[in-house]
Amino acid sequence: MERSPYAIGIAGGTGAGKTTVARELTENVGEAVTMIPLDNYYKDLSHLDFSDRREVNYDHPDAFEWDLLREQLERLLSGRPVEMPQYDFERHLRKSEPVTVEPSAVIVLEGILALYDDAVTDLLDLKVYVETDADVRILRRIRRDVVERGRDLEGVIDQYLSTVKPMHEQFVEPSKKRADLIIPEGANRTAVDLLQEKVRTEIEN
């Protein structure tokens, strides 16, 4: 009997180091791991003007298209490919062309609210929460949004204080209770090594 893919969810606050952990988990295993960024599942807001899109609270669970994520995750876990949406962070828009994602031995869902949705977490075999001090996270968020995503500094700071921080306290932090493993201080070497060994074992099996 063919085994289903092994699904890992990696959650944590903005700038906590989730992407770093996910990347280190998948090093040296190539196509045996499929990465699913939760950010790709922001709702399509093309019907709104840019000024209105900028005002959307992207850190609230309502910003995500959970039904599509659940459907595509189920397809991947049943061994079928999906057309995963792509997101343009500078324009706050879903890109017109999705990307074809093939199933693999290990599926990694990564994002601030990866452990939020009941139906999604029910599909995960291993739930991980990356925990990092708030001052480190906000500095990483500023660097990412200004340098990588073309945002202005004042807007990033305003967004952090008005939505990112309160949404973290209301939705992200409480999801930690669902985690099987909590990784302290971002990419903690010992914890990541243990996770890498688990991923290698699943791939070999």
C-alpha cells in the first residue's frame, strides 16, 4: 500500500524565522519536499482599488482563502497535483498565472496562521511553532517589507502597530497550543536537526 505524503505545518509570528526553518528542513532533499506558503492563499482582491487593498488587514484569518487551501492540501496528500495561486506583495494582488505544484513525500505548509484553521491542522502530521522575541521579529519584518517588498518604512511601522501586533496576540500566539513542537529563538539548531532527521526518515520510507 502506497503511503500518503507526510504533512508538516510551521507557524509563528511575523519575522519569527518560519521560512528559515522550512528552508533548512528541506535542504539536500530536492524535489522530495513540496513547500506551500500560506501567503499564496490571500484572497483575490482585484475588485478593489489599490488604496483600498492597502487598508486590508492581511494578518487576520479572514484575509485567507481557507477553502482553497484545504482543497489543494487534500489533493496533494492524495497524490494529485494542484494549481497553486501566486501573490504580488507590492500590488496586494493575486497574480494571474498560478504555478503547478506536484505532490511529494513531504508537504510543508508555512505561514503565520498555519496552525489556525481546524480543518487544515487536522491534515497535518506534525505541527511546529517557531517562537522568537517580538523586538527581533519587528526588525526582521521591517527589513523584509522595505527591502524585499518595496514598501515604505512609515507604512510598515503603522501596519505593525495597527494590525500585525494585535492580530499576533489574538490569533497567532494562541495557535501555539496546537503545536507538537515549539522551536525557541527562530532556527534553533538542535530542534532543526531533529526535524531534518524526521524529514529524511519520512522520505526514505
